[in-house]
Amino acid sequence: MAAINHPYAGSPQSGSLPRPIGDINRWIVLAVIIAGVSALFPVLQNSSVTSRGFDLQSIEQEKLAVLGEISLIETDVARLTSLPRIERRAGEIGLIPSFDPFYVSVDVAGPAPAKIPAEFLPGPAEQSVGSAPWWRSLLDWLAPLN
Amino acid sequence: MPQSQALRTGRVLLPAILFSLFATLVVARLVQIQVFQHEQYAAAAHNELEATNTIYAARGSILDRNGHLLATSVETWDLYISAREWRDSLVAAQAANTISIATGLDINSILDSVEGIGFGDVLIARDVPYETGLELIEADVEGLITLRNSARSYPEGDLAASILGIIGTDNSGLAGIELFYEDVLRGEPGRVIYERDTAGDPIPFGLYIAVEAVGGHDIVLTIDRHLQKLAEEALDAAIEAHDAKGGAIIILDPNTGHILAFATSPRLLYSELDLDDPEKVRLLRNVGISDLFEPGSVMKVITAAAAINSGAVNPDTTYIDTGSVIIEDREIKNWQDNIYGEQTMTEVLQRSINTGAVFMAQEVGVLAFHNYLDAFGFGKPTGVDFPGEATGLLRKPGDSDWSAVDLATQSFGQSISVTPLQMVMAVAAAINGGRLLEPRFVRATISPEGVRTEIALVVVGTPIRPDSSAIIREMLGKVVMESGYHPAEPDKYTAGGKSGTANVAVNAVYDDTQIISFVEFAPLDNPEILVFVKIDENQDLLTGTAAAGPIAAALLDATLTYLNVEPDGRRYVEAR
């Protein structure tokens, strides 16, 4: 404290902070900005990672829930197509047990099976058009040397 | 003005020494913890951070031969109450009310289960339906803890319950197919090792080692649900109509050993399952596989097959029946003391003559006859993929209590105990070309990835030649179809068969108590289906032909029609 209150004789009158000297302060400011951004970056990244992590957990839970619902739906379908239900519904809508089937033998060949619609067929295999790529040609040319 | 200097004083020394000592202690402790005890604390921190969870594998489903679901697992919830959070009676009452409304549980029983328990979690309900559990989770009920579980669902109700079996609360098979194929259905549980935060949640992108659970395989049975239903209904109707104690109906593919239907009575019913009742627990075993009976005259099919194959007799070989035969001072008589005179071997089967069967067995010879019994699978397991199979009982030459009378009585199915399945497989071998097959309840498995693996046919042995089998088929065809009318002749198919009416020993004495049966196959020349009907202790005392025969015939007609086999029966052809 004594040094501040008693400056050396002949020194400029002081009572205020030194004025900023142009270049040095800009660099300092830049350094501070870079340091600040660098310090902020991992914070933001960590925050993003944490958020994604919670999202993943949430999606995992949703997946489990969906899988559970799928098994319930499959069970419902099985129950709806079960023999007791089919019998009950058949009776409700007025169906009766069938009589003995009558078998008819014919000498004519059966019809050709129905063709599968094109959209259910696999796409045509891609055929190579033109020459092989240049790198393959180079490899093939180099192959005899190996 | 000269600067003043601080004066040295001894009063600073003591605090400095104390502070230095304190600092030294702190540093020493830090060195102890971070250097000397580093491994110990690192391990403790690691254990604290690390958590392990088991990922339970989904249990495989059970399907019938056509892919219809017979048993599958569904998601459920187990409900626990944190007793600590229910200390406040108002909180407990409100929460219990919410749970009671959602689950239907009695509110007082919920509160009573937590009463007096200060700490810990109390189980109040197991296997709560999935949607109900979700509702409770969304309702955020105070003190309620929900844990995922799974339960077995049977969409077809009680159908084939005695075949499917049951699982326990730990989702492990306890009976039936669920038990036998436990290692296939169960799958492999997975494991997750992860770092967790103070709340117990996984730390994102922290340590995470996961071993995925491998789901169980689905099982495809040989059972056809429609035929199983037919068989169960036919058996129940027969037991009621003939005032019987129980029975079994088996529908088999004699060429593959696939069991298409297997109905038994008494049998397990899911709707009446009560594991606290010893009588119900006894039903966990399948009487068609675990219980023995004396087959009676159905055994004459095997005796005839042995005699034909050995060359001792042919279908037209004759003998003179006098109504009885004496063996070691024991008189063996025909049923109802009938006397038939000169009979062929075919007529022995047609009229089910006991003395004729004794004749055939004696012609084969003692050792050879028992070799044939062994070759046909008697006295040992069939190898069926089902738990609890009985091996059967028969005295053999060389046993201390064997006598020549046993040869005679075993020839017509007494003094020998078999399971219904053993009898069916032996007759199947006699008519399918001579191959003794391993019976199967399961035909294929399906992996979680959808890869289906068929289970191969197993031929256990060839007790007779194909030509002998053809002769036996023809002889059995004459049993059913030679007379103008036979109660066991199907309406639409040619068939062959044999009846059985065996007396049951009560307190080592044979009385009127009987077990009747009929085994039949169709079509005659190329059998596709074999049916065995057994009725226990029918009070009306009708014979196997009169009571079991029509049931077998009707089932053959129904089964072959269902399988779309064109009829070839004379009644059908004549009617057209």
C-alpha cells in the first residue's frame, strides 16, 4: 500500500490505471475469446451427449413397450382365430357343420397357378454395362506381374 | 518517510506450527489414500459406479403343425409396494384405492399386506396385465414399484393342455412339452454392465458392455389342433356314454411317427389348475405316456406279425380250437368260453381267439417270441419327446418268476403291461412296412431369426419285413371289412383293425372290470392314419368292438376327410 501512495519522485502523476496499449490488448482479448470458446465447447458437447443419452434411454424404453405390445397383439390374433371362438362365431352368424364332401375326379389338367403380381417379385438383377472401372482394369493388368 | 517493517514476534510461531502439522496430516492422508490405498479405493469406486442388469430372454412359443399358436408369452407386471413410502396412512389409502380400481384387488388386502412392515418392498400382485401396469405407471402411484415379467398365454384354452404342460413363476417348464423342451424354449438371458450415476441411471457413453439376450426358439408340434379337438371331444363323449373312468385316443401318422392328436382322460385343464390340490397335481402327468395297462387282444396283432414274419404260420395255416388249452396246470380259455373248431390264422384275428394266439406264440418259440416283443419296443421307452414315459412291464424267459403260462397269456395281451403309446407304435410298425419309429410330439423348431429346422425321422428298428407287414394289413382288413357289417368299418375308407377287451386285475384277481380298446388304420393298402381308442372300466361292459370300434371308425373318416384323402371305402364307392 505504501508503494501506491508514495510513488517515486519524478514519475508521472498517477491516480489511474495505465491506458491500453493497442496491439497487446487486442491479442489478449482474442486469447480470452478463444479460451472462453474452447472452455465452452466441451461443456456444450457434454450437455449434448447427456441429452442424447437420455433420448437413447427413452427410445430403449419405447422399444421395450412396443415389443410388449407386439406380443400382446399376436396373442390377441391367436385368440381371435382360436377354434372355440371360430365355432362360437360360426354359430352366431348361422353357419352349420358341413356335410361330407363329394370328391370329383377329372382327367383334365388343372389350371396354371396364378402369376404373382410384378410388384411382389424381386427386381431384375442389375447388369453391368460397359467396361470395368479404370482401377479394376489397372489391377487386372497388374495381376500377371504378381 | 521510511517504510515501516513488520516486527518479528513469537506469537506467529504457534499457529504456524499447528497449521503446518494440520497440513502435514492432510497431505499424509492424501498420500495414504491416493498412493498406498489407491487400488482399494479405485475398486470400491468401480463397484459403486458399476451396475449389472440381467436381460431376460423372451420364451419361445408353441405352435401346432399348421402354425396356429397354442402357447405364447405375454408381457406382464409384478407390483411391489415400498413400505417406507406408505407409512402415511392417507398416502397408503389413496394409492391402494388407485391400485384396487385398476387391478380389481381388494383394497383391504393390499393395505393388510403392507401393514406393520417398516421397510422393504412387498409383493402385492404378480402377472398383472400389461395395459393395467402401464395405466398404473402413468398414474404415478405413490410407493408403487412395477417390475417387468411375463406370463404364458394359451389362446386355445384347455386344448392340448396335457401335452403343452405348464411353467412356473420363474418361467421354467414344469410339465409336458414346456419341461421337455425347456432348453429350447428358454433362450439365453443377456447381461448389461454399465456405469451408473447417483440416481442409478446409466451414464451416457460411459462404460457399457452388453451381451444381448438370445430369445428362445419356437416349437412346432406334430399335433393338429383340429384333430386334437376332435379326439378330446370324442373321448369325453365316449366316457360319458359308456360310464367309464377314463381313457385315451391317439391319432398317429404311421409312416412318420408324428402324433397328430393325443387325448387322455383324466387330463390337465388350465381352467381348473390348482397346484395346492394333490389330485390336480397328479394330472400334470400324461396318462397316455406314464400309465400302464394290459392291452388284451390288440396284442394278437403283434403275435400274428411275429408268427408270419418268422415263417411259423401263414394266414391260411389252420389249427383246431377246443375252447381252451392247458399250460402247466393252468387252463386258458377263449372269451365267453367259445369253441370254434378248425380256424385259420386270419380267423383267429377275426374272432379274437385266445387259444389261436397261444398256438401262434408256441409256433414261434419262447425265445424268438420274446425277441419279437423286444423288437416291437415292449419293455422299454419309445423315446418320445415327452417327460415321464413309463417303460412297461413284462416277464421274460430267464426272469425268476417267468413260466410257460406267461408266453401263453402275453400272446393275447395279458401278463404284459404297456403304455397306450407303446401299443400304438408297435401296431404302426406291423402295418407300415415293418419300421418301428420313434414317436414325436415336435416336428420342427424355429429360431428367433426365423430359421426353421425340421426334426428328422428316427427308425428304431425293423421288427418284421415289408412283405410280412403287407400280409398283416390284409389280415386286419379282413377283421374289419370281410363281414357284411362291422361296427368299426369306416363309412368312406378301407381299413384294418383289431379290438381289445382286457380284464383288469383288482387285488390280484381278475373280475368284470375291463379296459377296452380298438386300433385301426386306413386306407388299407397305403395307411395314412392310425387311430387307437382306449376306454377304461366302462360300466356297461361293452366290448372293444362294440364301444371303441365305432369311435375309431368315425375318427378315421373325419381325419382322412380333413386331410383331403379321397375315399376308397366300399360303402362310399357303392353309394356313388
